[in-house]
Amino acid sequence: MSQRSRTAVLALTAALALLAGGCAEAGGVRGTPGSAGLRDPLFPKLGNGGYDVGHYGLTLAYDPASGRLDGTAEITARATQDLSAFNLDLAGLTVRGATVGGAPAAYNRAGNELTLRPHKDLPEGKQFRVTVTYSGVPEPLTDADGSKEGWLRTAGGAVAVGEPAGSMTWFPGNHHPSDKAAYDLTLTLPAGLDGLSNGVRTARRTEADGRVTTVWHTAEPMASYLATVAIGRYETGTATALGSVPVLTAAESPAAAGSAALRGEIPGILARQVKSFGPYPFSAAGAVVTQDGTLGYALETQTRPVFPASSFDRTTLVHEQAHQWFGNSVTPATWRDIWLNEGFATYAEWLYTEEYEHVPARTHFARAFAQDANWAFPPAAPPAAGNLFDPPVYQRGAMVLHKLRETVGDRVFGEILRGWPAKYRHANATTDDFTTYAESVAGRDLDALWQVWLYGDEKPDRP
């Protein structure tokens, strides 16, 4: 047996002993371990069972020169079963200590699973607080489609993006979209660097050693994949949207000068989208534009989407801002439901060009219908994790919505488009939830539409 194999066996034995010990009765409660994974159809090991997170308090200090991150995560959660042990998702990094309810907790690591055993079992319904201290040099994840996510180092700092699983590279948590929570993030950096995150910046101070600390508050529930951090030298701009929503944008040089005008359009874009999608769901808005070379795609990180400079154009901006309703406020219950994010955001592009560039949505529909790549699989059934961001999710997802519009008419479709994000505001939803809701508003059975356009394997003869 190799030394690596022997070490792995010892670690597994320790983990099994830890979990078995958790079944003992403590304080009148006989708990069992929460599941290590939520059996998501595409990411079965992502997330954890047995508890629901209400709040993350993240305190981070980062040194760009060494790449070292020092963090403390304070997680407030509620037990959804009698718990003897539970897991957090954490990739890499070194755990320095953990407490549950203020008392030291036993813990061990196995891959991306951090298992904690509290001193006493936690009864179902109990609210509890977990504190984990950790440090190290975060490493990005490589997705099944070859893209990079997680904590990405840049020439002058870092940018953190997390869809679908990269947030586990920089803080421990329940990293499945079905467990949304509020966030407070405190970020300390060397002098001269800016640090940005989601939500509203509530404080900025200079420490005794010259480092600068900023504090960010996200009041509305957020899936962990939508959390972000951007560190570097940024030019910032402020505005107000919709009468009272603060808009904070930031861009790294040399992208700053070229992006300023478009960043200034965000209040107007949001005002137009409110007319189509209903009230804006968050208390802040904005955008972060990074230099090219690190991030290969734009992402709808909550309240403050992140763009590489080469992707910061009006169409992409409209798409990512539409996600604030579709994906960020109404979040998919599983990753298989991601067309509810991308199909709606793509259709938001079609609506924008229809109204402001005089290109009918039907024209986009016909173009999408003609492209064979959009028929690789049904939008409601991506076959594997590597297909999460494939054309059918986006283009055919938008085609479903256009066929719904043509079937029920513009008035009813408008009611669906505004009512859907209102009904599931700050919640999770499935594809079945959407089809049921659309039929309830339309007042008719739409199975024929769903079977062909949403679930069908074959391309129809005519669009």
C-alpha cells in the first residue's frame, strides 16, 4: 500500500468514526449526520443537508503579493433535523479551528467536505452559529466545460466568481443554490487597493498598519454562487436608479475610460426593465469591469455583475441586469433548472432590441430555430454538468418564452413576465413551478407547447 493510500484510509476511518460517534445521545437529543450533498441532478455532491443557512459573516484579509487569504466565516443556521454532525463545502485552504455555539467542535476534511461535530447534538429547529477560521492560497476550479471559476488571481489583485461551485474556494458554506442567505463581508487589503463586493458598502476605514478595510452588506437572500469579491485598482462611479437604489460601478484601468459611458446607462436600463419585469428586487445595483486575461465570461453576481472588459457591451449588460430578477431573485431549485436563468435573460436581450433597436423578437427566434446547436438537448434537461452553459439553455430557453408569448398573446405574456418574479421573489423555483404558474395565468393547458419546445428531443418542422 502506498503512503498516499495509507493516509487516505486513515482519514476515511477517522471520518467514519466521527460520524458514527455523532449518533450518540447528548442532552436528550439523538441526532444523525446531515447529508454530504443534496443530490442535485447535475452536481450530486454539492451542498449539504440537515440545516438551512440564514446569514454569512465573512471576514477576509488578502495579500496579493503572496496570494494568501486569511478568513473567518461566521455562519448562522437552523437545524432541519436532529443533527449530530454536518458538512460545509470547502475546496483547498487550511482550517485552523471551528466552533459550534461558541464551543470547540471536532472537524475533519475529506476532499471538498468539511465535517463538523458539535459538542452536543443540535435538535431540529434550533438556530446555531458556526465559526470557522481558515487560511491559504485559494486555487480556482476548472469546470466540466473547461472554464475557470472561484478565486482568480489577477496582476494586481483578484476576482472571485462562483457559478456553479467556485465560492467554496474562498469560504466554507452550503454551496447549493437552494440555500440562500444574507451576507456581511469585511475585506482588508493593502493600502492603494480597492475591494468590492455585493450589496451596499457600509464602512471604509484605515487600519493602524495602513491597510484599508471595507464592509459590505447584502440584506436580501443570495445564493453563494452569486457572491463576489473584486480586488485591484479601480475607478468607481456612483449614481441613483429608480429614485432610491444606489448604483456603484467600478472598472480597472485601462478598461475604466472605455467603459464609463456604458456604466452610466445602468439606471436607464434598470428603469426600462422594471416596466417589463416588475419592481427591482434589490437594495443596490452596479457593475464591475475587470481587465481582460483573467475572467473569460461575464457573470450576474448579485447586485453587481462582473464583466471582462471585452464582454462589457450593451447586450451583455442588459442580459446580466435581467438576471437580477431571473436567477438572482428567483433562483433555480436545482442546476437542471438553469434555463429559468439563462432563457429569461436571453429573452430580455430580444425584448430590448425589439423595443429600442427595432429588431423583432421573432427575428431572433427564427435565427435561433435555424441553428442546429440549439437542438442538442431540451432546455429543461441539460444532460451533464458540462452542458450547463450550452446553447440550448440560452437560445432554446428563450425560444420557449417566445412560443409562450405567441400562444397566449402579449397581454397575458406580460402578466407572466411580471408575475413570475413577484410570486417567487427571493425564493427558489423549479421548471414545474414555472409551467404551472404560466398555465394558471393563461387559464389554459399548455402541455402541447411544453412537450415540443421545453422537453422535446426533436426539432419541429416549422418554427
